Amino acid sequence: MGRWRPPVKRGSPYITKAGAEALQKELTQLWKVERPQVVDAVHEAAKNGDRSENGDYIYGKKRLREIDRRVRYLSKRLDELNVVDRVPDNQNKIFFGAWVELEDEAGTLTNYRIVGPDEFNIRENKLSMDSPLAKAMLGKNLDDEIVAHLPEGKKVFYVARIWYEKV
């Protein structure tokens, strides 16, 4: 069996300004700070002689490969992303970057923000625009009913509030 893997479908090429800044900050941290430190550690470990049993050398080289892979990914991804840094004209409709307050059938209110796939974080209630719930929300207006086909089944929500952060 070979190492071939089928190509991974890329997410939507949109990102908020804060998300782009976070990715750029991560790229700078990896390239300017972390990588030189690991290179120095590997260089010192290589001076110790036999590299086949040198843990610092082996794990340092592994960490360098991880850093280089992430730097390569971030560099390519940042070039292809479109930064959405303005608020839409119609703020009564759900578009990319919107904060949406949803009410489920039990009356529970939950806030979500629709962001790009590179910055989603469910703990911060940031949904990827490629997720089933976000796809169901996009284009809806205030008080609209949303039917989302989630992994646990079909759920119905109502749009209680829509707002956008000022850029």
C-alpha cells in the first residue's frame, strides 16, 4: 500500500480580517521565532556524534518537518484567501461574518458567527460557512425559519437576531 492519499477538498476561500491576521501571526511566529530555535537545537544535537540514537536530533528534525509543512500550508492558503473586511449593505440578511441569534423549538437562544473554514471554533460559537447549519442560515432574514440537516437529525431554528461587527 502506497502513501498516496486522495486530494482533500479545500474549504471556501473566505476569511474575516481577524482570522487573516491570526493566520499571518501564526506564520510569522513559526517562521521567525520557533523555526530558528529548533534549527539551533538540531545543530547542537548533531554535534554530539551518532545521530541514530540521538533523541534531540531525531525529534528536532521531526519538529522541523512539522513547522515547514505548516508554513508551506499557511503561505499557500493566505495567498488564495479573500479577506472580507466590510459590512454588507443589507444588514437584515445573514451573510458571511454575521452574528446570528437562533432560537430552537424549546426556546433556547444560541449565538453563532459565520466565518471561514480556516477560523471556525465551536467553543467560541464560530461556525464554518461550509457547515450544514451555516449553509442553512446563509441568505435568511430576521424571523425566518431554518431547517438544518445535522448529524443528529433534522432541527428547526428561528432567526431571533442578526448583527455585524464594525470593521
